[in-house]
Amino acid sequence: MTTKTDTKAKKDAMPGDINKLRIRVRAYEHKILDASVKQIIDTAMRFDAKVVGPIPLPTEIKKYTVNRSTFVYKDAREQFEMRMHKRVIDILNPSAKVVEALTNLSLPSGVNIDVKMM
């Protein structure tokens, strides 16, 4: 026995029905990240897609403390950190042309992209 809510949930979860394309872009350098985000948005706007973002996410900071000396002088230490900058871009109701243009996009090295279809 199926109810109306069951059939509606199945209809909303159809594989051909994409409501939103969520793109997470990550990089160590914020200038390269911003240039890549601008390139993605320009490509989406060229095909008249509605773009929400870029939304900056909190910067992930990894800190490492290393002894300067090998054996003695425990008080002499160096600290290093790596900053991972992140942005989120949402493209609402993307067409096939938008998805194809984004897959053929060449971005600089050091930029990590995660694409989810929601």
C-alpha cells in the first residue's frame, strides 16, 4: 500500500531531475581560489544559469610545532601552519550545457573541486 507521500518522495528522487549543483572549491592560496571561483561563475553565467555564491566557508588551519634542536633545547621550537581556504557555489536548475562547460573547464593546479548534484 503506497501513500501520497511515498509516491511524491520517489518522484522527487528521480535521477534525471537535478535541482541544484553544489560546487565546493578549496585551495591553499586565496588569490588562486578567487580567480578559479570567478572563472566558474563566468562560465555558468554565460549559459544563463542562476548562481548563488560564492559563499566563503571558515578557513581550516592546521598547525605543526617542531623542535629546532634534535636532542636538547626543548624550549626552542618552530611553528608552521597550513591554511585551507574554501568557497561554495550553488547553481540552481543547471542545464546540460552548463554541466558540460564546467567539466571542460581547466583550472590552475592546487585547486580542489568537489561537485555534488542535489
